[in-house]
Amino acid sequence: MFSAADAARLADQASGKYEKICERIGEKVKELSEVGKREYAIYETGYWSAEPTLRIPGPTEAQRLLMTCLRKYGYFAELLRDGETYVPRGLADDYDNSGPEHQNWCIVIRW
């Protein structure tokens, strides 16, 4: 049986992963701040494990952890829709182009 202590230890390791991601984002924010920018949209799928293009009612657990980490450093972070919904070409029906709708998302941070 997987114990609660093991689960807590694993969760702590996951939050450490997001700390490292926040540090990398911080480097990008520093670059942008030097040229007068005050906002950054994170589109890279490597920052979370779940598919960011699925239509979801809210952030995935990975996205939530990343936004929590960013907020801890004083950033305003939110998950926003990017563009309109669409049906990916490989999933579209040949007859009427219907299929599962997808939505692109990004995490927008402001400072």
C-alpha cells in the first residue's frame, strides 16, 4: 500500500519541480522587464503534463501548481483561452468536419 507519508513526499518533490520552472520563467520576466514589458503569456506545453488544448472548465492540477508558485512570488497569474475553439484536422469527420472541439490555453502573468 502507498502510504500517506510517501504521497506527501512525492507531492513535495512535485512542488520543487515547479519552483525550478518559476526560476526559468523569472529569467524571461527579467528580460521582458528590461524592455518595459509588464505581461508574459506562457504557451509552452512543457510546463504542464496534461494536454493544454482540451476544453476544460478550469486549470489542470499541473497548471494550478504553476500558477500557485508564480503567485507566491507576487505575480498575477491566470489561465486564459487563446483563440477560438477548433476541431483538429486529424479528428475532424470527413463528412461534416464535426469532431471533438479543442481550445488552446495559456497562463498569463503580470507584474
